[in-house]
Amino acid sequence: MGVEEFDGVSDLLKLSRALADEGYEDVLFVDLEDAGRILTEKRLELIRAVAEGDVESIRGLARQLDRKENVVHEDLTLLFEEGVIDFEEEKNRKIPVLRHENIWIKPVSLKRKATV
């Protein structure tokens, strides 16, 4: 039995269309191997807080979640680099906002390899 990921562009386009048909139009796909690194429990907590929309600054988000500001900043920087969030600049503040409405881990298919 082999393990295949949906790496092909056509597979992801088909999946994107199917998801859009079900109302999931703005989707970020994350590779399975990257998901564990990017979507840790603490980063998911950040993502949820940003999704709720009451974030005024990185400092305010750190206070809201009772976390150190420098650690929150590091996590937000990684999420920015991975395409999960953006920053809006307002006065002297950087406000994290979600770049996509949905994050999906690319499917993994367990297929039996054909025997000859």
C-alpha cells in the first residue's frame, strides 16, 4: 500500500472547485508535513483569536491570550510567512488579520499499488 498526497495541480483544482461549491471559497491548502509545524495548539489559539476580529495590536493579542509578546510576534511572523495571516498597519501598530477564511490540510490517499 502506498501513500499519495494531492500534489498535482489538477487534483487541487478539482478539490478547490468542490469546496467552493460547498461554500468554502477562500481556502489555503497546507501540506500534511507542514501542518504539524505550522498549526500547533498555541498558533491555532492565535488564529482563532484573529478570526474573532477583536485584535488591536500584537501587544494586545499577547495580553488577551496571556502570552509573552515576543513569542506571539514570532508565531505571527511564521503564520505570515506561511500565508495564514497578513498584517494591516495602523499608526504605529501591526494588526494581524486572516489571509484566508479556511485552512485545509491536503488530503492523503492510501492506495494499494497495483501488482503485476
